[in-house]
Amino acid sequence: MPWIKVIQEWEAEGELKEAYERMRQVNAEYGERLPGDDAPGPHPVMPPELASLNPLSMLYGRQFMVHVMRGESGVTPAQREMIATVTSLASNCRF
């Protein structure tokens, strides 16, 4: 697995800190949570954080993912989670 530099929210500054704050707002709109909600500080890296060197990509990627998983759809959230689970399993992805 390649090593990717990640700047987590607790160490972010400037534009990246603003992107993390906006991600929290987006998550709140959909009832989602982010790592660090319970306690700030280091935590296992989550997929949106892999783009932390490009704050806009991180934010837009998270907005897209939350909308797909929680936005209005003819597919229930439970069905979407099952599709994501099967896809991750088939791809050998732990997320």
C-alpha cells in the first residue's frame, strides 16, 4: 500500500481548515459524522482525508459521497450501504 501524506483536521490550517469546517457542515446536513467528532486528535485515516493536500478535492469529494449515500433517491440508505459493502468486498477495500 502506498504511503500518502495526510493532514488531519486537528493539524490543519488556512484553506484546509476551512474545508474541514465545511465538510462538518455538509455532514451535519445529512446527519453524518467525521473522525474527530468525539475527540480531536490523531485517528485512523478516512477516505476524504486522503485528499487533504488538495482541500477543494477533499471537500467536493466528501460532498459528492454524502449526497450519493444520503441524498434523495429511489434507493434506500440501507440498500446504498449494502451496494457499497458488496462493492468494497469485491474490490478488497476495507471501506
